[in-house]
Amino acid sequence: MNTPLCIDEETSSSGTDSNRNQLGIGSDMEIAGRVIDDLSKRFGEIVHAEDALWHCHCGLWMKLVDRDVQAVIAAYDGCFYPTGRSTSTVRLNSTRVEGIVKLVSKDLNAPAFFAEATEGVLCKSGLVTIDDGGQINLRVPDPADRIRCRIDVPWGRDIVLKPPVGSLLATFLGGIFAEDADKEAKTNLLAEIAAAALFGMGTKLKEPKAIILKGESAANGKSEFIQMVRALLPAGTTTSIPIDRFSQDRHIVHLNGKLLNAVDELSVNGVGSERFKALITGNPVAGRDVFKSRQQFVPIAQHVFATNTMPPFKGGVDRGVLRRLLILQFNRTIPPNERIEAIGRKIVETEAELLLSWVIGGLRRLIENGRRFSELESSEAAMRDWLYAADSFAAWFEAAVTVDGTTQKKSSDVYEAYKTWAYHEGFRTAEILPINTFVQRLKAADRRISTKRTGSSRYIIGIAIDTVSPKAIVRGAI
């Protein structure tokens, strides 16, 4: 099916204001109002969002070109307006034009306009959406969908769960996980990750995750997967902001409106936990580009990072961070005789429709999973291994603590036990928590743990400490 779309047609230039020369008082406010009327006649509904003016053409929202807006404003230069018994002439300069643009933007401001966009992808065949029951739909886009990007790929309603043998896509996916017992589950997860990005669902899942593609060796396919997804997504909807720059406003502002933030290598520098969680879950954040005003926006990007080693987090890894991470292991180095140079890009160039159908299969699985990524035991094992190495408190709590709700110990004794254990396990002094933070983490770790003060002594209630036989790290304890 190829639903006719008119996205590439020229926008009509009709609808200008025939009464432009007849102003009432000639103020910037009046001209701004007239400009909005003129723009609306020419382009239809106009909104201001994400530091730009937007209009909809054939179901696709597009930015208004600055020169078009400025040309409408410039037409009022030289217009007459009454001043008592005489008339005066509007004289526009760059300062007045800039002020009028600001007034237009303020009057049309709708900062959350695109946060309410339909979850879907506009392709050559129409708008592909999915309902909560997993039904895939293909229809003509509507302005109310608030779609603002398109991929130049047709879709014939096929849903591919397993690419056909002999295709480049099947060769790629089969090669990277060929020696893994859970290779099918890993392949399915890759399709779900691509779907979360393409359909703008990264921060809208029940349990949003930042994906970490971990592979200690080279030539294991993780970078090619990132290149494949980047090439499939609409132009201008991807970015590459390293995780250690999440704390810098001038970098995170470039996440605004992006579907994918993919970084081929992951810096081992620490990152603040609170900002990280906000960007992964889609909480409103604010950023400021150089020489521009501060912008508040709701991030929607799916984050994917490739790494050889796992990064540390400032202040330790808290439970909120753990809930927002998913590690996918790439264990196999592709043998030289199996490698195809730039296979990710070639898949998009030669098998784009197959790739889209495979991604849509991942979309359906996401919905069937309750809007969650598939769970893999190998991913949970990788998380446990990293947890033990990255966070001295979490590792100690998992290895040496039993919560019983009754045992009472002096806070200083518990803290010394933690420090002794951490030093013995090879953690550096900088990785050891100060005692106040340590006590706060303890109370947050389990509701049965509490503190009390008696005279000059402070006690922790609710834990027994095993300093001889470390426990195995078990799923779900943190």
C-alpha cells in the first residue's frame, strides 16, 4: 500500500493581508498580531515550540523559515497609521523586527506541543502507529498527530520477526550473537531498542532504559548496530552526547526533539545520577545553547551507548540509576572472513523496507511486553557484575548484609565494617562513602532499616553483617 502524501509539495504563498497599509496605532504589538494573521492565512495553524515557529503541511509539522517570517514583517515597513489629524509612517529596523518576532513567538507559545505527539513513524506509505492491543495501523497523517519527521522508506504491512536467511540483516544479526545461548532473545531486544527510538517511545515506556552495548573486544557489531539505526531514523533526529556531558546545559539542549542519542564509545568519567535519571525517564529539563536563551523541554530520546568497560557514577550507583540501565553483552569477535565493511549502512541502503518491517516487529513485542524491553538473564548477570565493581556501598550491601529488621548495632561499628570490607575488595578511598551518606543509603536500601540515638550514641537497627562468607549477589535485592 502506498498512501499518497503531499509532503514534498511547495507551500502556497497566497493569503497575504490586503489591508496591510491600514494600521491602527503602528505599535510592535499591533504589527505582531497582523503578522500572525498573515502567517496563518499562508501556512495554516502556527505554533511556537522548542525555540522555533512551526506549521503543518500535509500532516507533517515543519519549521517556518526565518526569512519567510521576516519577509512578512518587513512588508509593514512604510505603512501609515493615524496620529491625531495627521499620519505617521512605520519605520522598521533590525531591533524592531527582532522584537516583533519575540512578540509573535510569545503569543503562539506552546512549549509542550510536541510532547503530546502520536507515537508513530511517518514513512512513504503513511503513518504507522500501534494501539495498546498490539494492532499495527497504517493511515494518512493528521495535523493532530503532531508528526514532524519522515523516513523515505515504504512499508507493505509486513511484520518481520526473523529476517529471511540470505539477507544482509539476517547475516548481521546471526553473526554478532552466533555463539550465545540466548541469541534469539538478544536479537529481539535489538529490534525493540530500534523501535523505541524510531517511534519516539524512549522515555514513554513503563520502564525507560538507557541501553549499554558492552563488548570487550573489537569488531563485535555494536558500533554497526548504532550506525544502522542512525541511518534508518529521519534526518536531524539523532545526536551523540557522551554520558559525562549530561550535566552540562550547553550539551543537553541538543537532545531537544531528538529520537536517538547514540554514542559509539562510553566515557569512563563519572556522571551525576539525578540529571541522568531525568533524561532517561523524560522529566522536563532545561538547557542553554551558547548565546541563546534557556530552553525547557521534555526529552524523548532513546539513549544507546557502546563501551568496552562500564563507567562509574558520582555518588555511587543508586537504585534509581539501576532501574534505568540495561546492559546487552556482545561477546563474539566477528572473524575477518565473516566481516562486511559498513554492513549497518548497507542494510539501510539495500534492505530498508525489510529493516523497517523487522523494527515494527520489535515495536509489537514492546507493546506485548507491557511497554517494556524484554528481560535477559545475561543482561541481569552483566548488571550484577558491574554493580559489584562500580559502587562500594551496593556491592557491600549485596555481599555482606542481611536485613532482619531487629538487630541493633552502633552506626560507627557498621560504618567501619563497610570501610574494612570495601578496602579489602580493592575500592579506592575516593570510592568510599562518607558516614552521613552511608547512613542515608542504608535507610533508603530497605524500609525495615532505621536509626535511633541514645545519649551520645547513634544506632542502626535492622541489619546483620556477614564479614566471613560473602553472599552471592541475587536478583532484585537492590
